[in-house]
Amino acid sequence: MDKRIYLCLAHMSGKEQAFIKEAFDTNWVVPLGPNVNAFEDELKHFVGQDKEVVALSAGTAAIHLGLIQLGVGVGDEVICQSFTFCASANPVAYQGATPVFVDSEEDTWNMDPVLLEEAIKDRIAKTGKKPKAILPVHLYGMPARIDEICAIAAKYDIPVLEDAAEALGSEFNGRKCGTFGTFGVLSFNGNKMITTSGGGALIVPDESTKKQTMFYATQAREPFPHYQHEKIGYNYRMSNICAGIGRGQMTVLDEHIAHHRHVHALYENAFESVDGITLKSNPDGRFNANYWLSTILIDPVKTGTNYDEVRRKLDERGIETRPLWKPMHLQPVYATNPCYVNGVSERLFNMGLCIPAGPWVTDEDVVYIVEQIKGCCKK
């Protein structure tokens, strides 16, 4: 095959340039302006639940500002999902706090509610105080068991900072991911459901919290004619140029989500009869994943191969894949952190691959990808 098939390439609507041109023509090229305001309004309308949204420079920045506003600081502990990207846990460390890692359950691959409660009880017993926040992730766009997680959080009166960076448009019980916690996080990195080049957003509960978030995101400047600072602030606001890209992308968001789900359905049909290859799908009717990336598990006994061998062979044949996330509790940088594990994420890491699902992936590409994966199986 001549062309290379990528996991999730950015796909432009064609309308981005008009919003960017408007920003240049009106000289609004700074981290504020009409595009930023309009993008936030469009996101607010999309996520619903009467939430407010603040556009920021990255999803990581959104997590950081959420933690700051939850009062996370030196000596605190935050319960984090182990099976995910480091951007969830790193901002906890920025604050001088300690990430405490909790493993996943089989149905969604996200934070295990049973293990979460065990971890909370154990941290209280060991440290004399409860964790400051809980940071679950909707991995690969699959909603977590967020109702159970939020119920446990409420029981112990611990706020939830919900990482929906990969889950824009995913729903649990008809409600958008990112709207269940006190705060929710979105990402618009180059490979996400929509992109602003780089960028992210914090979903917040109300207008006053939105103002506070914007305050911290613009160097915590106090309302004086001179520059006065009484708190530590950050340069985290999204630029009007990036927000212009985001506005163009919002016009194709529903189309992108529908495409990812369509590709997943093609994979589901194709892998149904393949022994040893399991595609991750919604556990039941409450879950409505955006399928940001389609993911498969490769059983080495049934297929006679393993995920890394398949990854290398597909790469030679022009297909980009990626191993599933290496759990945070196995990362050298977090080797000494407290962790509560059940073996699920380690098993997934040793069996799984992300396969192409983005807007540029055609039905013909799916046929080719499936053929190549089947061809890798020796049994």
C-alpha cells in the first residue's frame, strides 16, 4: 500500500481559515478575543448541563488549574487512574502533592470503583486524612463507571476532577463526559476528536468559577491599574488564533464523532469471527463511547503472535498503531508512589494495540487493516 494510514490525523473543515483571517484582520492575535469567547460558548452549548467552559493552552493546563482550585498542595494526595497518559498525574506533582494510583476494571478499562474505595479507606488509615481529589479518566473515549466513582466520592466528600481529554462527545446515560465532576477536562491536541493545534479546556460549574479560572490562567493579575499579584498565576489562556481553528472544527465535530463510531462498527463486524482478537466496545447501553481510538487485545495463545510483533508488521505495511498506555504505577518516575493494583492494566498493556480510527480512515482502509492483522495471526 502506497499511503500510510495514521491513527487519528487532524481533519480540517475548510472554515478554519476564515476565523483565523478574521483574527489577523482585526489584530486579535492575543490570548483573548472574539474567537475565544465564541469557541467557549460553542463548547458550553455542546457539553450542556449548564456548565461554563474556559479555553486554555492545553488539557494539562486544565488539569493543573482544576487542582489549584480544589486546593491541592504540598503534602496532599490525589487518587489518579494508573492506566492512562502521564498528563493526568503530572500536574498533581506540579503542586507538590502525591499521585496515588488506582488500577482499572475490565468493563471500561477505567478506574475501578471497588479499588477506589479500598484506596480511600487505606489512605485515611495510613495518613490520617482523606485524599484531596479523585482524577478518573475516560480512556480512549470510553466512559468510566462515573456514576459509581461519583457516588464513592460523595460518600467521602472528595471532589472529582474528570479527565475527558480523549472523550469529547462520549456519553454516560445520555450525559456528556466531563460534566459529572466538579471540574472536567478537554483536550484539542493535534490527534484528538477536534484540534486547535494545541489546546484544551476546563469545564467549570458556574460563572464565578469561570472568572476565577481565567484569573489563574492570566497570571493572577489583580484589578489594579498597575500590575499587582497576590497569588501565583499561569500563562495558560488559549490564543484567539487557536480558538479560530477550534471554531472551524466545531462545525465538523458531530461528523467526526459519527465517523469514529462508524469505523468502530466496521471493526466490530470484521473481528467478530476472529478468535483471539478482541475489540473494545461499549459494555452496555449506558455507555456511548466516541471511539477516539479503536483498541484491540491480541491473545498470544489463540493467535500465535503478540501485540508487539503485530505492531512491527503493521508498521512495515504502512499502518500506524500504538501500544496501550503503560500504567503509571510501572513508570520509573512514579515507582515509589502508593498504588492499588489488580493486574488489569498490566495485562492490557501486554496485550493491546490502538488501531487507526480518525476522520481520514476510509472503509477500504479498515478492510486492509483487518486483513493485515488477520495475516499476522499464525493460528
